[in-house]
Amino acid sequence: MNSENKKDRSMEKTGTGYEPDEMAWRLRIFDALSYPSVVISTQKNILGANKKFFETYGLTKEDILGKHCFQVFLYKDTPCNSQECTLARVIKDKKALSYTLKHHYKWEDRVFSPILNDQGEVDFVIFSIRDITRTKSLENQLIGVKEFMTQVIYSSASAIVAADRKGNITLMNSVAKELFGDYNGVEGSIRHTEQLYPPGKAKEIMNMLRDEKIGGKGKLIIPRTNIVNANGKELQVEMSAAIIYDDKGNETATMAIYNSLEDKLKVEKKLKDTQKQLAQSEKMASLGQLAAGVAHEINNPLTGVLFYAGLLLEREDLAEDVREDLGYILEDANRCKNIVKSLLVYSRSTDSNKRVVQFNEVIEQSLRLIRDQKKFRNIKIKRHLADEMMLINADTSKLNQVIINLVINAADAMKGYGKISLYSYKNKIQKKVYMEIKDTGEGIPRENLSKIFDPFFTTKEIGKSTGLGLSIVYGIIEEHGGRINVKKTGAKGTTFIVQLPLYVPREELGPLCRPAD
Ligand SMILES: Nc1ncnc2c1ncn2[C@@H]1O[C@H](COP(=O)(O)OP(=O)(O)O)[C@@H](O)[C@H]1O
Ligand SMILES: [Mg+2]
């Protein structure tokens, strides 16, 4: 029997072109399919359906067999337009086709598979409906989780950077872009993790990450380390990093979280400066007390020495050499008296005589007092005094001491040759007046900076200088509610800055009490 005849007979018996037992075997497989499927002829007649189809849609053989697909699936009496008909396309192209459809809250994959005969023509088409609602919902959940993770990464207050196995950067959130300066025109200039650190550091971090003994395998926390931004500037950060592994334990990526320490360091520095200042003023206060005590103790016997030495000197029967020695005693005792006087000024135990004065006037007055001194013969003094009213409430003679001391120190530092510049200005908002004394001297070595205001600290020849100048200056400025600091010092010279409260007349302070309603 040739195959043509066989097919014709089978067509009569089963309508499919297969022998009855072959058909039964095929139907068994068809029935075993877990998704609803129907067999449709090229004339769009439904030839059969599997068990799952009848179960799913609650239909019987009578409901569908021999009927047209458009009648069963679309409740229509006429076929669809051939351009819209998927079946027609499958038959024409002899290729399987599928599409995804949302149908009554369900997602379905509709698959059309052509069954070809020996001549390669389409005999019929199997149409399967696969419920992919669960897959779709998982897919949507995954998209949701992914979007959420992206939001978490991008809204994080920490800088986050991820890179692939070779160190190529795959993700940088906005904080990271800001931290590394990879934004505004230079966006994307950072491409590799090696660009994030000083030379050699990226490798070192990778080695530490892989080392089980440091923070566990694939994990690392460094409380303080340096990174490099797009401009090459090193910044201090706290960082934690991790290697991301796949199921099999292979490294797939790395990620790091950075928090800038710059603000924290600024606060720490400010705190340290304040502590230093506090320690300095405490030291000065206790030294002041000590100095006052010593000064008082020495003052009494010294008055005795001076008194009796003076009495002796008045005697006429003294030998000339004794008279001469007595003169030396008196001279040295007077020197001691001057030191004691200075100590008392430093420790603030002399009376104060404050009045409202023009700051520039006090400066000019002080300069007049030293004008003719030999020390200043080869020194140029330049004034840059603010051309405005700057009233202060001060003891003029004490402020004269401050200015003279500072100017003499400046002259000493220049060994008699150079330029001293004096500046005065005010800050109306902060209610402060300032004076700066700048010299072109040798500068103050760093290790001396914390000592220069101590009483008796001097680097000058012993016997020539007492080392009391700056301690007296410090005491007087404190007594006036001001501050004194070294603003700048180095090989080109030193600048001292003095700050004093600006005098504010009473009426500008506002009423002392609330006016009656
Ligand atoms: N303008 C300055 N330039 C360099 N060093 C200075 C300056 N002013 C003060 N010093 C240093 O501070 C020290 C203490 O100054 P001071 O208390 O006035 O004592 P003295 O002038 O008697 O040494 C000086 O010996 C000097 O080392
Ligand atoms: Mg001095």
C-alpha cells in the first residue's frame, strides 16, 4: 500500500491521517500534556483536544469537535480576517508562533505548532495554552525587588561603588559620584577601582578582602583610609567592602561603601584646638597666681633691701669702693623691683584704669613712646590703620605696654634690620577690633609656639631679657576680654594678632528692661 492510500483510509477512520492504533498512542501522549491543547485542521476545524483542555474549560467533545476555532474561542460565526489570524500565518510560514496574553487576570503563553506531513505541508496545528501567571507574578516581584534595591542604593547617604571581577566599575550611586568628584562635566571619568585609591592601594584592599584572617573571607571594614577623588585630592573615609560570590563560590563582583570622615575630622580638630586653648588659659591662670604670690613675697624684703641700702648710701663716712659696691646693690635691687612690678601686672594684681578710647590713638601713642629708641634706627614701621572710629574700653597705659612689647619683640627678631607693619581694623557684626603686628624676622620655631606666653620663657641672651614680655601682654589682653595669638610664623617673619571687644554705647544695646505695656 502506498502512503497516499494509507493516508486516505486513515483520514476516513480518524480524520487525522493516522492509523487507529497509531492515533490512540499519539492521543495518549497528547492527553498526558499538562497544559490544555487542541488540534486544529488547516480548514480551522477542531479535530481534537487533550484531557487537560476539557478539564480546564469544562467542555465536552460535543462542544468542540468538528466546530471551527473561531466559533469555540471567539464565539463568532465567520472566520477572522486572514491578516489577524495566527493560525493562517502558521500554516503559511510553516513555523511555530507564540504570543503572551493577559486574559482575565491570568497570563497565558499561546503556542501554535504546525505538524507537517511527508510533503512538508502543514497537516494540522496544535494550539496549546500555557498558564504563566505564576512565572509572570514572580517576574514582576523580581522587577519590584530590583527596583527597590536600586532605590535603596541610590538613596543611600553612604557612597556605594560596585565593580566587576576585573575592577571595572559597574555602579556608582550619586553620593559616590559626589565623593569621588565624578560628576559635572567629568561624569564617567572614573572607570576602574584603581582610580579610587592612591597607587597600589586597590590591590592591597583586594588582598585584605580575600584574607580570611582580616574581617572574614570576602569582607573588610577599614575605619580610616584614604581615597583619591577625580582631582587627585586624597580624602579620608571609613570604608566597608565585600566580594560577591556566585552559588559555586566563584568571585563575580566587588562592592564598597564609603563614608567621608572630612566633617568628623574638622569637628575633631576644632575640639582639639579648643582644648589646647583651654589648657593654655588654665596654665596662664595658675602661673599668674604663682607669680603674684612670689612677687608679693619678694616685694617686702626687697623694699627692706632698697630702704637700708639707700640709708647706708647717705652716710658720709663711707669709703669710695664701698659706696661704689652699694651703688651696684641698689641698681640690681631696682632691677628686681622692676621684675616684681612686671610680675604683678602679668598676674593682674595691679589696679586697672579703664576708659573709652579710640583704638588707633592708643597705637599711635605707643609708637611715639618708642620713636627715638636706638633699637629702631634701621627699622621701618608702616601703619595700615583703619580709617574709622574704633572705640574700646581700655587701660591706655597697659595697652601701651602690650604694643611696645610686641614691637620690641618684632625688632629683636629682625636683629635690628627690617620692616614692621601694623594693621588695625574692626568687625562690626562680631563687635571686635583687631590689631596685627607683622615683622620680617626669623620666625618662631614650632616647638616654641606653646611656650612663648610662659613667664620667663626667652630665647634671648640671659641677663638681657626677662622673658616676661609676652606673659604680661597675655595677662593684659585677657583682662580686657580679648585674645592674642600667633597668626602666622615662618622664615619670612611673624604676625601676631590681638583681638579686643569693640565698645558699644549703652543705647545701642537696647533697653535694659522691657518697656511697660
Ligand atoms: N616677633 C617675634 N618673632 C620671633 N620670636 C618671637 C617674637 N616675639 C616673641 N618671640 C619669642 O618669644 C620669646 C618670649 O618673648 P617675651 O615673652 O617677650 O620675652 P623676651 O622678649 O624677654 O624674650 C622670645 O624670647 C622669642 O623667642
Ligand atoms: Mg619681649
